[in-house]
Amino acid sequence: MTSRAFGGADPHSGSAISETWMPRGEFITHLMESGLGDTVHFQEGKYLFSQGEIDQRFYVLVSGKVYVSNLSAEGHESTFNIMGPGSVIGEAAAVMGLPRYSAALVLEDSELLQFQASQLEDYIRQSPRFGSALIHVLSLKQRQAVARLHQAVFDAPDQRILRLLEQIAETHADRLDSKDSQLRVQLTHEQIGNLTNLSRVTVTRSLQKLKRDGRVDLVRRTIVLSGKRRSPDRDPGN
């Protein structure tokens, strides 16, 4: 697996973003400002961890971007998330002591807080607020997973994609263009397919349908989503 799985920013795309997971709010602030864990830095192209590894480390991303994916036995790569600041990464395998189901590739120079699962009780004893914040963020991740499963079973392909884009718009609201209330998303069709359980061909057709319906615009390799066009429907976790 290499960083080529991630589509680089188009020089004509303006402020295109690519993170699919960037939680916000006071709970995230509690995690990042807890004073717990060790501050570590990873350069672009390095791995936080590789698929199949067993260790007790998990991370909170302070700045940068991390690509989390899985490689099948046949060599097919699936995108799980492109994590932005505030994300908790690698906690499940660390806590359970099981082999990593995914790999985490650093896409740009990043700063993280590194935690040891074996010290969780100590962290929570030192800062109960850290414990409640961690539970909150992990609950958000679970809700996202349940929402994706629901969409894969019940939603039409174009609606799955639109909901994914709207989720990104919600988590990146502060990066909406102030002039036209638009968000420019830089994801490959293959990555969108992995995130919505759709084939690349179906993603292409669905994006064209969304464009015809006026829900998105396609500019070169960038998807433009208007903040004024969000669907009133909510995910099943709400």
C-alpha cells in the first residue's frame, strides 16, 4: 500500500478538502488539551501502524491528515476514513489486544497525542473529563458506522453519496466558502465507492445524476457541494 491511494489536491480546485472524519466540539478539545499522552510527530509517508500489527498504542490527531485503509488477501484496498484533526485512531485493536484490521498512513506531516491502552485507567483517574470525552468520540464513530450500514441496505446509490458529502459538510462547516457557501471535496471515485459500498462505475453514474439534479457540481476532479442544499433527512443514529 502506498500514498498513491490518496488523490492529491488539484491546483485548480481552490480550497478542496479530503478528510472524511474531523470531529469538533468541546469533547474533542478535552481530548486534545488533557495534558495526557505523549506528543509525537510523523512525517508524510510514514505509518502510525500497519495492518496485522499488535500493540497497545492509539492516537488523537492534533494536526495533519491520516489515511486509514484495509488491504484484502487479494490485494484490493478499501478506504475506511481520511482522518482530520480531532480524530481518535487505532483505539479498538489497542484496547482489545488484537491484530490491526487496518493500516494508518500519514498523508501530511502530522502531530498526534500517543496513548497506551494499558494506561487507560490511569488516564481516566487523572482526568475523568478525558474519559467522558473519549467515550463521546468513540460513540460518534459507532454512530457513523451504523449510519453507513443503514445507508448501504436502504438508500439508493446517489443518496448514499449525497449523505456522505453532507456528513463531510457538517464536520467541515467552518471551511465553507464565505462567498458562495460551497464546500469543495477532493475524493477519488474509488474512495467514495469504498466509503459507500458502491462500485467506481456506480459512483460515477450517481455523481452525474446528482449533478443533473442540481445537488452537486463537478469541477475537474473536485466535487462542489453547496451548504444551502443539505437534505433535511438525518442519519438513523439521530
